Amino acid sequence: YKCLRLLLGDQLNNKHSWFQDVDHSTVYVIAELPQEMDYASHHIQKIQAFFLAMQHMADSLTASGHHVLHLTLDETTEYTDLPELLTALITRFQCQRFEYQQPDELRLHQQLDDFCQQLSIATVCVDGEHFIVPFNDLPQYFTRDKNGRLETFYRKLRKKHQILMEDEEKPEGGKWNFDKANRDKLKPNDITELPQPLLFDNDISDINQRLARHKVKSIGVGRDSLLWPVTRKQSLQLLDFFCTHCLPNFGRFQDAMTCQADDLVDQKQWSLYHSRLSFALNSKIISPLEVIECAITHYRSSDVINIAQIEGFVRQILGWREFVRGIYWTHMPEYAQRNHLNASQSLPGWFWNGETKMNCLHHAISQSLEYGYAHHIQRLMVTGNFCMIAGIDPDEVDAWYLGIYVDAIEWVEMPNTRGMSQYADGGIVGSKAYAASGNYINKMSDYCLHCHYQVKEKTSENACPLNSLYWHFMTQHREQFERNPRVGMVYRNWDNQPDENQQAVLDKAKQLLIDIEQL
Ligand code: FAD
Ligand code: SF4
């Protein structure tokens, strides 16, 4: 072969221009790599999903006439890392050119950059053709010295791509943001109406045997079959299911949480009205623009999807997903070291098994272990909030999030975790720390009804731990947050409390932090 083209496990975009023509002098390499098993403690379903999706990508390219070398762990285990494997393949095939797509993770970007520096043959790095903003255009939107906000970025992209616009400048529906219409709690009646999620039944017996043979370490619950979409066909099916059954209520219940839905006979409604498209998107099987276009087509022909629902969905993909990627590439590698609030507690052991008496955390963590999935508010306001107000070291928080979710890849995981959820970046991603007491969880979920702790209590023996931890956190960082107009007023409530009440709350929090493993 004259040319070797590498496809990483999260570069499964078979619409890439590489594949327009079949060139028999090019070989495509898709390889399961030991180095990718070790950099985090991955959820078993995440490994299964990537391996199976890679296998299907190889099969689909082969069926289109391309020459593909799909290597499993059995064939790659003898190589210490990706460069060593590539060197062996380039020598074996006597290639004169090495081509790859821009990796989305700095670790792989640097590894391949270094590899190319020492190669004596020609090398080419091309855009992955997945994101709405091409890699080389990122500096047009992001600069290191000025923190742009999601809202400005999102509006620019709405205008540039004329998405949900009435005329060139005016947003459809007269407003850019319908967040206020998107804060409903699920009432018991709403819970019985939740759609049963579309789950797949993918055979992973070969992969499971391979993982056992190579003693691959993982976390979470493994299954005999994989419920995540791993082909374009399945991903488009899930997209269609979402647009038909979930989009009509997506925005409305976007922030809602429930532990009731799991109890209904044979129904597993852990994803509520969320799309569960993040794995299909992050592995690049489907593209963000096609997801947005499909959702808008449904909206246009439906009388049950209103503007607040479709705008809420478009904002997540056109807005947040592209935005956090820009933040990642603009601020790495320093971003990975940021610890603005000097948080240093260890992550409690129960994050790895869900065994805590706090029902909100027990539920969000157990569900994550069970499915490799939790929806955004569970990640942000349950697990993320706890870690922030308990002052957990952001390195440990990042490591947990990077492993546990099927969609977890550093470019999207880290700005969400370290930035949005922990405020460890000092306000680059969000303008405020998303800190909350039990009151918020109680407002948005039914978790507190079934909890060992009392959500209305602050200092009693069974008081909800989040209440005192919240005030401990807020007073500890008062100087930082007081000046923020979105947060400042909470301190007035605090100041109105008698000194002894304040002291009792802070003492309670200190004791909880000592007893954190027993919560
Ligand atoms: P939906 O609610 O249906 O949203 C649709 C799509 O919008 C998602 O598939 C996703 O592609 C995109 N999206 C929504 N919110 C965000 C966001 N904040 N950032 C980027 N994209 C977004 N998302 C990941 O893809 N990988 C991660 O590793 C990841 N880690 C997170 C860690 C924390 C602490 C938090 C707070 C959020 C994290 N997110 C991550 C963002 C978000 O929670 C997930 O994208 C979402 O829950 C995936 O489920 P879904 O496909 O059902 O999403
Ligand atoms: Fe969570 Fe507190 Fe509610 Fe229990 S009472 S579920 S710990 S918020």
C-alpha cells in the first residue's frame, strides 16, 4: 500500500470525504489499543460500545470496497503504544504516506504529532469533518485572554448557519432562549406517561471473551448484549425515536429527575425525555448537523413540538457541545491543572458502588454504574454538585467522569466537569458556580421522598447533608462569589441567621466532611 490512513475509535464518520473514492493503494487501519484501555477506569459498556462500533465501521468500509485492517486486542497487544504499532504497519506495507484525522483529544494529538515528526515519509493531518466549527476555525470564536460566553457563541452559530431563524437576524419565536419554560418537575401522572426507551440488543459475546482474555480492567455493570447504538442505522433509528417520542417534552422536563420510573414493571425509564445520542455523536457515527436538521424537520411537521422544546435541544448540540470543545482546545493543557477553589478532599469510595444513604446520589451513581449513563442534571446537580460543595479534588472528579459514561471523551468531559460542574476553571465555562442545597434536588425530583435524610433539616442528626455542606462551601468562598449578581443575594439570607445557628451549620458540615465515607 502507498498510503496508510488511521481511524481512531472515536472517528467512525463514514461520511468523511476520505471515503468518497475507493483507492486500492490505501489501507485504512482501525485498531483496538491497549493504551486506550489504561488512561482511565472505563465503564465496561463504554469499551464494548467503542469496540463494536469500530468493528461495524470496518465492515461497512470493507463492504464499500475499501481496504481495511481491523485489528483486535489479540493482534495489538504486543505493541506498547500506537506509534509502535503504526511503525510496524508502515514498515510491513512499505507505505510512502501516513494520513490521519485531527484527534479530538490533546493526548492523542500530541502523540501523533510527535510520531509524525520522527517519520521520514510524508504525513497529512485532515479535519475530522464532524463538528459544525472546523478545527482550524476555532480561533475565530475563542481566545485565551477573553472568556466568551455560550450565549454569544450560540447566537453567532445560529445566524451563520441560519438555524431556527425568522429572517437573517431574528430568532424564530422572537427569543433566543426559552430556558424559563424548561423547568418542570415530573408529577406522578407525567411519570406513567414517560416513553419506554428504545434499547438495542447487540451481540457482544466475542468482545466479552476478548476483554476477559486480555484481563481488561473496567467498572460498571456488564451485560450479555449492548443496548447502545453502534451503527449508522441504529443511531438514525434512535434519532427518529427521540424526535417522535421525546422531543415534544424534551425542554419541559430537561431538568427533571425521578427514581420512581425505575420501579414501573419492566420499564427502564432512566433517560426520561433525553436523547441518549451522545455515544453516537461522540464516536462520530452521526453528525451534529444531521441531528439538528432531523429534529427541526420533525418540529416543522409536528403540532406537538413547540419552539421551547426544539430550541432547548438545538442549544445543547449547536451551543454547548461545540462551545465546550472550543474551550478545551483554547485552554489545554493548563486547563487540566486548574483548581481555582483549591479543593483537596478525596472522592468517597461510594462513588464506585453507589452505597450511600443519600438517595439522590445513590440513584444517580447506581444508574451510572448500571447503564454508563446519567442525564445532564444528574451529572451537574447531583454528583457534580456534591463534589463541588464537599471540596473534592477536581483531578479525582475528572477521573470518575472520564471513566463512567459511555460518552466520556476528554474534550467534552473535562470542560463540563472541571469547568461547568466544579468551577475549578474559575469561570471560563460558566459565569457562576452551580452550587445547590437539598432544596434544589427536592424541587426538581422525587428523590427526597425516599431518602434516609430530611431535606428540610440542616443540623439535626438526619438532616440532609447537602444543606450544611452548601453553606459551608458558600461561606468558605464568599469573597469569590459575593460580587456575582447571580449569587450575591444568597448571602443576605445567611447574614440574617443568628450567629449560633450559623455556627451549628458550619460545625455540622465539618463533621460530615470527616465522616464522608459513611454518608
Ligand atoms: P441530551 O440531553 O439528549 O442532549 C442532546 C445532546 O446535546 C447530547 O447527546 C450531547 O451531545 C449534547 N449536550 C448536551 N449538553 C451538553 C454539554 N453540557 N456539553 C456537551 N454536549 C452537550 N457529555 C458528553 O458527551 N460526554 C461527557 O463525558 C460528558 N461529561 C459530563 C460531565 C458533567 C459533570 C456534566 C455536567 C455534563 C457532561 N456531559 C458530557 C454533558 C451532558 O450531560 C451529556 O452530553 C448528556 O447527558 C448526554 O446524554 P443525552 O445524549 O441523552 O443528552
Ligand atoms: Fe438528596 Fe438530601 Fe434529598 Fe436525601 S434529602 S435525596 S440527600 S437532597
